[in-house]
Amino acid sequence: MSDITRSLTLTLLPPTATISSYFCRPNLHFPPNYTKPSTTFRCLPSAVKVANFVPTSCVALRPKCSPVRASGQPQQMGGSGSRGTNGLSLVQPILRFAGNNLLPLALVSAVGLGLAYPSLGCAADKYNLSKLGPFGIFIISGLMLRSEEIIAAVEAFPVGLFGIVSILFLTPYFSRIILQIQLQPQEFITGLAMFNCMPTTLSSGVALTQLAGGNSALALAMTVISNMLGIFIVPLSLKKFVADGVGMTLPTQQLFKSLVLTILIPLLLGKVLRESFKDVADFVDRNRKLFSGISALFLSLVPWTQVSKSKSLLLTVKPTVFLVAIGLGTLLHLTLLIFNIVAVSALSAISGGRKSTFSRKENASALILVASQKTLPVMVAVIQPLGNAFGEPGLLVLPCVAAHLNQIILDSFLVNFLRPKRPLQ
């Protein structure tokens, strides 16, 4: 037993040790006149057994450290903390604005990049990157297409039917009026006339209808059906309203084939993927904003490459001429809005007044917003296979980019008037 106790003797500490720093951590916040306690004790001889060592006697000697409260504001080391917080508070609204307006920002940035660094856009076009844009847009459109929302629009079938007729058959007649305007370069006018023959927008019309409190299912049904039928009808409309007006022959068969490859096949592919794999559908539904952003980036590829290739011609255009083209695009959209508002009012009066399905504000809002917009992606898909048949592609697409942005901006203001007013409390 003596051997065991001898092996457990304390041999580590010197005979005398100062332990104040061991039991109490130094505190930098003590006042200057504070006297640091110095408590010492003599450790037991090395021959004393561990059983005879009482650690509580040492703990009892520990000085009591009273809590110290901060008497002022904490200092920021180098002042970077407050600057970092202020910088973050400034960045967050910018990021929020960019996320909510990604499509306009992407299109404007694409045009600016094409003008500033045309060599990049020309290199991208050389590797057919611009053809990837429409294909990617419509794959995403198919992935985001919900079947149940289309079925929910059956109740407003008469309104949807007239909306499709207005989009594909009635509003293209305004292209003949547009072609009567004389402006140099003439591609600006031809581009706007072609833009007027397109189906409705793929996403902004539905989004604005939701913001206005309208029938979003009806808006989605008109969007999907008009874009599907547009593959077959747009070539005929361009031939009738634009090609004959400018004295050109439209390669209808080639254009039809191109629209099938760049719109119909990727749209069906995306829809099949959504319906075949539930995990894919759930992932897309959880990240709809992300996929909308990717679609906007795909859409910006075409203006970027077309403007890059046409920079030399664009620089020859006077700024006042381009402003006139922007004004004409805005006037076109206002004309379509007025036309559809008058048409809805007339159909409402003819089909039963207040009891008519056209009189329901949510249906009227969906029709007016969706049927008055024209889509840029289909316009881009049309220009690609035509080459220079209607003029320089960059000059054709540039006023259409401006018109596309203008219609979204104008309708965002219109939404405030269409949104149902909350009753006063």
C-alpha cells in the first residue's frame, strides 16, 4: 500500500506557488486603483498522501470577482464594424431591386455590353451561343407549366377564346399601319411591325395579372395556347402583314421548321420532364424565381449578340431617330391596350351586361394585360433563321427590346388601377 501511495505523491508543484492568476482570470475592465489579490499557500510535502490533500482549502482562497458592467458604447476596432453594417444595409435594397427587375436589367445590360465590347458578342455568335437562348427559354417554360392551372381556366372559356383571337388574328392588323411610317433606318419600322405579329409575353403578362388581382389561370391559358398556336400562325401573319408590305418573300417553310425546333420541341421536352419526375416538378416549383432569372439571362443572349454584330450600323443611327422608334413602340402598346379595353366593354354589353363573364373584373384584367403584350423571345426565334431577309437583324431587334421593356413598365403602372381596392375599415 505504501508503494501505491508513494507513486501518487505530489511532485509537480514547487513548495510555494502563487495561485491568484490560476483561479481568477484577469479582467481588463477593472479600475486602475483595483488591487489584485495575491493569495499564496504552501503545497503539501511530497511525502504526504493524496488522500490527505484537501482541494477545497485552495478553492476557498480564490478571490471573488464581482461582475463588471460596460459603462459606455463598445468600441469598434478600426471603425470597420459600423461601416460594414452601413454598407450591408445599402447593398440589400440594391440586390432586392435587381432580383425583382432582373429581366429589364438583363436586357439593358446585354445591349450595353454589345455596344461596349462587340468582340465578345461576335465570338459568342460564332459558336452559336445565341441559338442556345430561345431553346433554353422554352425548356424552362415547359418545366414551369402547371397543368392544373390550365384546367382552372375552363370556366372563363369565352374570355380566353377572344383573347387568343385578339393576340393572333386581330392585333397583327396594326402592322400595316406601322409600315406606313417613314423612318431611317427602315429596319426600326419593320422590326416593330414584325413584333406586333408575335404572340403574348411568356411570363410578364401572367405575373402582372397576379399583381392586379386578375384571373391568373386564364392569363396562363391564353399565354400557353397563343404561343403554341403562334408557331403555326406567326409565319402566315408575317407573310400577310409584313412581307407583302415591304415587297419581300418570306421563307414560310423554313421559318415554320425553325419555330418547331426552337419553341415547340423544347417546350414539350420541359413539360414531359415535369410530368415524368415529381422531384423535378417540386424542385422547379420551389425555385420558380431562380428559373425565371435563368430564363431572363437566356433571353438576353440574343440582343447581346445581335447588337454586337450591328454596332457599326447602330453608331450611324442618330439618337433622335432611336428615341422616335422607342416612342412608336410605346404608342403601339397604348393602342393595343385601348383596342382590348374597348373590345372587352363591347363584348360585355352584348353578352349580358353585368352578368356576362366579360364583366368580371378579374377576367377583364387578365384579357387586357395579356392580349396587349407581345413577346420578344418568339421575335428573336423568328429573326434568327431569316438572316437579312428583312434587313440587318441588330437594327430589327433593337426597337423591339425597347418596346418589350416599355410595355412592362407601362403595365406595371396600369396594375395599380386594375388592382381591387380594399374597403375602408
